[in-house]
Amino acid sequence: MKIVIPGGTGQVGTVLNRALTAAGHEVVVLTRRPDGPGEVHWDGRTPGPWTGAIDGSDVVINLAGRSVSCRYTPANLRAMMDSRVLSTRAVGEAIGAAAHPPRVWLQMSTATVYAHRFDAPHDEDTGVIGGAEPGVPDYWSFSVDIARAWEREQERADTPHTRKVALRSAMVMSPDRGGVFDVLSRLARLGLGGPVAGGAQYVSWIHDHDFVHAVEFLVDREDLTGPVNLAAPEPLPQRAFMRALRAAWRVPVGLPATRWMAEVGAFALRSDTELLLKSRRVVPGRLLEAGFAFAYPEWPEAARDLARRRRTGRRGASGPLRTPAS
Ligand SMILES: NC(=O)c1ccc[n+]([C@@H]2O[C@H](COP(=O)([O-])OP(=O)(O)OC[C@H]3O[C@@H](n4cnc5c(N)ncnc54)[C@H](OP(=O)(O)O)[C@@H]3O)[C@@H](O)[C@H]2O)c1
């Protein structure tokens, strides 16, 4: 198949490109900074020669979006919103105008669209969309607003010959340098991988192999449209999540951090505490119902596999990820 990945130069794109190319597909990445074969220039918002890559393709997987790991300043929030909404609009228009449109458009979304919650998991049918839950900082609703606007843009795109799926993905764990697993592993190995603010908040995650297989599954399954949760079936509290990560790295202790220490750490890392403190208890209702089998349903085994691959440099730990331009 010819598979086009707008925004495919980042962490998730690297995982997908590697696996889909190895499986024999032709992968074309749309990027603002093309840097080699298989990469085509676009600006993420206006039509141009890049639309020719989409016309005649089989699958489009749009990942473009300014990184959410940043301080939530007004300018950064605007960039997070615009980069997602405008790139999704541009992709939708290109598909709508194509003489030979792709048969499926997988659009990245996020598990963050669901409410901060401890008591029960969110699946696609019964899950509660966030933004109005009590007891959380008001500004947490921004990320939900961004996720909803992102999904709405795909829904309203006029692409009658193309099936549309929104990927409500949890954190994709891969052994690549600069990815989420790498960052958390570094903290754990420094002895800083303890519970944050008590550690009761749930962490949703998905192993990179399962993420790739879920994408392939969604490409094949003509009957699946709309939002699909991409998360392992066993989310777990942050305290247990970090304990298993420390065990995978054979680090005996992890210093606990208070909410206040998390604020300081997030400031130092130019990030935001929502990424650490929001309880993301998200499960893959539709994937399981459709018969998808996870190779890594439980975090301790997934963490052991990722740490082993990171240590040995095998399968996906080949080099640093490109730093996305802001
Ligand atoms: N990583 C995860 O675990 C995870 C989980 C759930 C959802 N997501 C979402 O999935 C997408 C991909 O994640 P990722 O971790 O691979 O992100 P990433 O490493 O930050 O890469 C995102 C890509 O988007 C492009 N981009 C950034 N700003 C842009 C802009 N203003 N206009 C157009 N393109 C822009 C960049 O490509 P160029 O610089 O080459 O143009 C970059 O490589 C993101 O939207 C993210 O929010 C990620």
C-alpha cells in the first residue's frame, strides 16, 4: 500500500514509518522540513504540491500537531490548537479533492479527551468526555477543547469515499531516544521515578508493537469508523506504573514527589503538570470487541520488553528522534 503520514517525523511517526516500511509498504511523510527520500514538503495548513501525494494513496495517517509537552502559555495553547485543527482541515480538503482518494483516513486524537477519573475506566461508549469535571484546575479543559476541535475537524470533512477513524491514543511507549518511555526511564534511573502527588492517578499507555498492529487492524477492518481508543486494557495507578518501570531497570528506589515538587520539575522541563497529574483511565472497548489481541496487555511485561530493547539497541532504539520545529 501507499501510506501517507502527515507529521510523520516525530515519535509516533518514527514508530509507524519503521514498521510499515519493514512490512513492505511505500511510506510518504509530509513535513515542514523534508530531509531525504520519502519526505515531501507541506506547511500543515495550505494546499500545495503535497496534495499529489495523497491523491492515489491507499491510507492517510495524520499525526501533525505541535508537541503538548510545553508550558501552557497562551501562545503555546494557540499553536497546539491551530497546528491540529488546520492540518486536519488541510488533509480533509486534500482527500475531498482527490481524483483517487485513499480508502481510509486515520486521524490522530488523544486519550486526554476523557475526563480526569479514578472510579471507572472510559471506553468509547460509556466514557465521559472531560472539560467539566469538578476538582481539577480550570485550564485542564484546554486540552479537552483541543482534542474535541481536532476530532470535529475530521468529522466535518467532506470525504465521502474515505472511511474516517479517530485514534484516541494513550502514550505510545517505544524504546526510541527522546520518546516518552525514554524520558520516564531516565527519571527512574536517576532515582526520581517515585509516586507523584500520591500516585493514585491512572496512567494509560500502549506498547509500540500493539500501537502498530492496532493501526494495521483499523486499516483492514472496513466496519470500524469514528473514535477508537488505542490503549492497553490494563491502565494502572502512577505509583504502580513507576514501580514496574523501576523494576524493569532494576532500580530499587524512586523518590516520591509532592504536587509542589512536580510543579517545579515541570517548570524546569518546560512542561506542564497536567501531563503528570491528570488521571487517564482509558480502555480499548471497541478494539477488544472487534477481536483485537494485545501482545502486551500488562505494563510490567511491556516495560521489561522496552527496557531490554533500549539497553540492547535492538528494534527501534537506533537513534535520536528529530526535534520537531516549533
Ligand atoms: N506520543 C504519544 O504518546 C501520543 C499519544 C497520543 C497522541 N499523540 C499525538 O500524536 C501526534 C504525534 O505524536 P508524536 O509524539 O509523534 O509528536 P511529535 O514527536 O511532537 O511529532 C509531531 C509532528 O507534528 C509536526 N508538527 C509540529 N508542529 C506542527 C505545525 N505547527 N504544523 C504542522 N505540523 C507540525 C512535526 O513535524 P515537522 O516538524 O516535520 O513538520 C512533528 O514531527 C501528536 O499530535 C500528539 O499530540 C501522541
